[in-house]
Amino acid sequence: MFGHKTKNTIDSLIGMSTRIEGDLHFKGGLRIDGIVNGNVIADTAETSMLVISEHARVEGEVRAAHLVVNGEIVGAVHSSELLELQPRARITGDVYYKALEMHGGALVSGRLSHDQAGEQVLKLAAPILASSA
């Protein structure tokens, strides 16, 4: 869809009974079912997928190429490819995305900003005024 395939496999899991204090950096696929108090950031050198399950809560900035949210995020969200907001998604913070899929029931308390970096921007020339002679 965006010129390359998104990796849809989960390499790592943070279970429901797990609580992480501090930033979390990952490669590939990650599913969070527990609580993370810190930023969750994917390696930009390769395609990433992050799943925030309905039981999960992240307090911090979240950055990933493909992001599926069905839990709670308190902080800014950056998705460089596809952001999927499932029915139980709750985001408190600004959201930056390239493509967005939002299901009924999902809630965002913040700004939604479409990333236009990859799009061509049309620039109009300044109008030429006729001079009176």
C-alpha cells in the first residue's frame, strides 16, 4: 500500500502482569498487554508494528510505523505508516499519522495531524497585477 510490505508478526510481548518504568525501544513487532510508564519507540531503520491491547496502558510518547491501539495512551502518538484505532482505543495527546483507520467507539483527546511530508504540495504563483498606464 505504501511501497513496501508491513511486517505483521509479533516478536515480543509485554504481559498483563508486567509494569515497565522507563523508555522502551524495540525492533520488529511488539505487543503490550501491561503498563509502560515511559516512551515506546520503534527502530526507524526497519519496519515496525506495535499493538497496544485493550488491557494495556502507556504513559509516554509512542512511535511506530504500523500502530494498532485498543488500549490507553497518555502522550503523543506518531505513526509513520498506518494507525488503527480499535473500538476501545483511548488516546490523550496529539496524534500524527500517515494513514488512519478509526473504528466507532475510539476516542482521541488531542489534535489529529496528517503527515504531509510525502505528499507533493502545490504552490501557486503570486498574482500579477495590471498596472495602469
